[in-house]
Amino acid sequence: MNQAECKKVKICSLASGSNGNAYYIEADGQAILVDCGLSCRQISIRAKRQKIDLRNVKAVFVTHEHSDHIRGLRSFCEKYGVDLKIVAAADSSTSAICEEGLDEELVLTTKKETGKVGNYPGYGCNVCGVELLDAVDYDILIEATPTNIKTAEPAKSLTLKAFADGKDVVTSNKGHLALFYKEMHEAKEKAGVEFKFEASVGGAMPIINLCQNNLASCGISSIKGILNGTTNYILSRMTSEGTTYENTLKESQQLGIAETDPTQDVEGIDAACKVVILANVLGIDATYDDVEVRGISNITLDAIELAKQEGYYVKLIGEVSKNGLKVSPRLVKQNSPYAIDGTLNLATVTTDLADEITVIGKGAGSIETASAMISDLISILKVKY
């Protein structure tokens, strides 16, 4: 693969917060994403062992945690000959922009040590949000800002801006989809761009692509499942250890499973957002206000124990059907597929031709989220480039 054969792609990824696990990546004509907690030297060593030519690879999509997606780099480079550059990386208030390409390791180090991407040597600045999209030339926006269920910002404005400029978008955000799915879809159709959001529901569990692509021949009547890993962990621990809700919540916060403010998880808000997204995927015009929501904060240890004695577990279940959208604690049989522990997610899709299909996977975590976003990028690459 020589330089002339390489297709250039500019990918933009925007993330907020301290994790630094998703960034703007720009590439000029095509997009490939490779996760790596690996340093540039480690990537070079692995590539050399596998006889991969890295001279034409200009961009890497990075996460803080180690993950061996060098295989993805090899596969995509060989198949599609893509030349990538990380031309912009942004957090909530600053960014780093370089048309010649940023050093991904230095981006991460800068964020970790100084708290701001904008302190990137030589190329840091205070440009952020929508303004950044005007400051750099890119092809694909990777949008990974925190979910805002009240206003959907900044995800809504960023996504609409990208669409208006003819850019494809990959998102892990739920807010703009739960509140304004129809508007997002219509804007995407009008612009003639790709919009992918597998990471918004179930993390690494491939539920959206399953429904849209793999089950395209089927009529889907309902989707039901465990859509929030935090609540599943809490309920699982209450069941296995006999601890109260309050104590189990504190434990999950200490372990980093639950947020300092766990409201979105324990009150069913996060699961409700996912229910709305799945409903719209099935063609049901719905927003967050259409979901009947009840969380787990009122679940007592007595209720857990009583259910256990009768052969049941208590799980927070989200359900999508033409009869309504619901999120609530329910009893599931101890020997059923729903009897999963920890932070796992599960979804059962009921169809006319394929009967019931159940998928289980890790529903939370930066690596899991990145894997779903990478899959979406590959999908766009195959369709458009």
C-alpha cells in the first residue's frame, strides 16, 4: 500500500470529562478508528511483528485503558487503505487543533496531567463546542459528551451543526436521541449523511444494529431487557449478599460503578432514554415523556428476600412495544436468561419470523463504548468510502 493509494479521512471526536476516552479524530475521505491504550512505541512494535506498514496511518482513536485493537488497524489498513489524522481533540472547554495531526499519546498525557486538552503544546486553544466544528476540516464527528436529559446539549447542537455541514456523526450520547429523535433523523435524512448511535444503548451489546440490519426481514413486536448496568449490579448484590439498598449503593459508588449522583441510573432515567431510542428504531414516534418510569430506590431487602424465596429475582426492566414504553422493577425467574449478575445488559427481541432473540453484553465502560463506536465508524466507512 503506497502513499498514493491511501484514502485520507478526517474524523472529529468530542468528549467531555476527565476520562479522555474519546476524541475528535479527523480524516480526509474515509474513516478508521483504532482504540489503543498503547503508546506509539508499543503500536510500532506490534505492527512490525505483524508486518503492518504504519507509515501511511496518521490517526489512532485512543482510550485510557489498554485494549488490543491493533488487529483492527491491520485489517482496515489492508482492506481500505486509509490515511488518518487526529486533527482535533476536545474536552468541555478547550481543544487542540493541528491539520498535520496530533500525537494521540500527548493528547492523553496533557489531559491527564493538566486537566485540559487545551494545554497541548503548541496547538492548544480555548475553541470548543460548535465553534470547533468551524475551526477544523473534518469528515466524521465522534460525539461523546455527557448525556443531558433536560436540554440535550451540547450533543444536539453539535450533531445538527455537523449534519448542516454535510458531516457524518457517530455518537454515544442518549440525550438528543431521547428528546429529539425525530428531529435528528429528519436532519440526517435532509443532509444525506450517516448517523450511527449503537453505543447509546447497551454499550458493547449490539442491539440497534441487530434490529436495523440483522433482523431487517422480521417484524419486531417488542424489545424487553435489562438496560442499565448500575442498577443490575445493585440488585444483584442485594440478592446475593443480603445488603440493604443504601449500603449497596454506597459500595457501588466506591467501586466507581455508580456515579456520585446516581439519580439517572437508580431512578430509571438512563434506562428510559434507551427505551425511547429503541422505540424509535422500531418506528414508534416517542420521546422521553412517553415512558412510564419507576426506579429501584424504593426496593427493600425484604422484597428481594421474598422474591428469592419464591424462585424469582428483582430486576429493572425496560420494555418497548406498541402497547407502551415502560421501565420498572419486575420479577424474573431465577433460571431465566434475565438472571444475570453484575453490570451486564440483556435484551430480548420478539419477532414474527425469528421468534425471540436474546443478546447479552457489557453495557457500560469506556472500552465497551469505544467498541460500539468503532463498529459504527467501520459501518460508515464501508457505506461511503
